[in-house]
Amino acid sequence: MTKIAIFGVGLIGGSLALCYKGKPGFTVVGHSPNPKSVEKLLKRNVVDTATTSMAEAVEGADYIFLCVPVGMLEEYVQQLVQLPLKDGCIITDVGSTKASITESAASFVKENVYFIGGHPMAGSERHGVEAASSHLFENAFYVLTPAEGTPQAEVDRLTELLKKTKAQIVQVGAREHDDIVGAISHLPHIIAVALVNQVRGYNESNPLYQNLAAGGFRDITRIASSEPMIWRDILVNNKDVLLKLLTDWNLEMSRFIKLLEQSDGEGIAEQFRVAGEFRSQLPERRKGMITSLFDIYVDIPDHPGIIGQITTLLGNARINLSNIQIIESREDVPGVLRLSFRNQEDADRASELLSGPYAVHV
């Protein structure tokens, strides 16, 4: 039996567990220092066994996945290497910064134990083990960042294991990973938070900002609602990369300031043109660092039971609804219902189903 130990069985850890649990030749053990969390893992049938003991979790483990916050990774690795790990054991993580943990782990991982940094570039708008799914990693990139000197045979062994998640495995250097992920994920989160806080400041003297900041503004700043403590650790851990990226961002903003000062309409149009051209070349419908949402908007009359009718229609058609929000609902004014789905196929099916009795806008 191949034993997999998972520390931090939340969305990512739980989804990894479900990729292997019940498969022939695998046994999955989950670890949490909280006895109530251990009970929950067993009750939800996410792992084969669960324990509060680190030693018990790693005993005989072939693979150890650290799915804990970035700020705790080094501490966990240091504790693990003090335990009697199985020869050939591979320790890996799922953090979104790789250079610091890959370099520090290489300095204290013992002989015949290997640390290989990992980062599954998939997520969900939901959190916790309740949101875990064996399909989370399908068609997503899963990045591995082995330290220099790591035997390729061990990287290949971990790669073969991860192929069972149906992710696309990519191998890059840890610092290259942090540069890229910093630009496509960490920087956008900072920008979204700064933009929301800028508008929040204006709103203190004029509440109309908040009242009108619906629709597109709410959508493009969605990631500003990410978990504060998780992002605190990520940004501090990747600060050198982000300081450079923010300098480059300020240069981009300075360019727009100059274009506006000069009333350079052609220059502004050119900025939108080249941005649109590049964006059109980005992959569509592939899972990435920032979770895609597949939304449709439904005009609904204001009468009792209408939302129940819509959810019943979707349920009878076996269409999974991820989230639901009433955007507008006033007496004698049609309401707008935003329905969110986890994939484009469900959104398309729902749009077709509801377009008959309701007005649907994608």
C-alpha cells in the first residue's frame, strides 16, 4: 500500500485526499492538531484515517503533503524531519510561493528524504474541507519546483502520483515560479484591495459610492474578499518579487497619467488595443490561480416562490448551482438573480433551461 499523509485537510488538502482515497493500492491519513477537525474528516469520509499525532500520521508514509498556510511551512518541515520518516519519503507542499520554502527545506531535509515544492493552480470561491472535490485539479496546472540536486527519479515519482489528480504537471525553478505567480495572482490581489479601499475612502464622505458600486466593479474586485491571514503570509513571503512588480505597476500608472494630462486619446486607445489583443490570446476555460466564475443573470418577477421555482428547475435538471444572489428586488420592479456555476457547461445548460420562462443575460 502507498501511504499518503496530508497535513491541513481543507479545500486543497481534502481535494487531494479524495483523489486517492478508495483507489486500489492507496491509503490516506489526515492530520489536524484539533480533535474536532479529526472527527469531521472521518465523518465526511474524506480520508481513510485521521489523527492529531504527527508521528502517527507520517509513520511509514511514502508521500507527505503539507497543505498548511505558507507562513507555517518551514516550521512543519523542521518538525517532520525530526521524526523517523520512511526511506525515500517525499515531502511536498501546495503553497503559492516556492523560493523560500524550497531553499530552506533543502538545508535541513535529511538523507533519503526529499522535499519537492508544489503548487496546484486551482481553487474555489468556497473554503474548507466541505468544498473539497476530487475534480478540483482537473485541467489545472500543477507546478513542481524541485531544488537543485533533487534526483529526477524522485521528481518523476511524484509526477506520476499527481497525474492521478488529472492536472497538467509543469516543472519550473522556484524563483521563476514566484516571479510569474506574483504577476498573475499576487499583484492583482493587491490592486483589487487597494482599489476597494480607495473607493471605501471616498464612500466615507459620500455613501453613493457604495450604493452605485455594483455590477462590474464588484466583479472585478471580487478577489479583494480573499482570506486576510492567508494573503498576509503570501505577500510577506514573496515581498521582493512584489516590490519590483509594484514599481513596474507604478510605471504603468504613470504612463496613463501622462496620456490623460496630454489628452492623448490615440495613446489611450492604443493601450486598450494592445491589452485586448494580449488578453484575447489568454487560455479560456482553464483553471488558474484566480478562480473563474461562470455567471448568468436572470430577470425575475417579484412574487412569492419564484427563487424556489428556479432552483427546483435547476435541481431537476441535475445542474449544480455554486452560488445565488439577488441583485435587485423592489415592489413592481423585476428583480435580477445572479446564478453562479462551477463550469461553463452548467452555466450554458442553465441559460438554455431558464431562457424560456425568464429573461437570461450571460
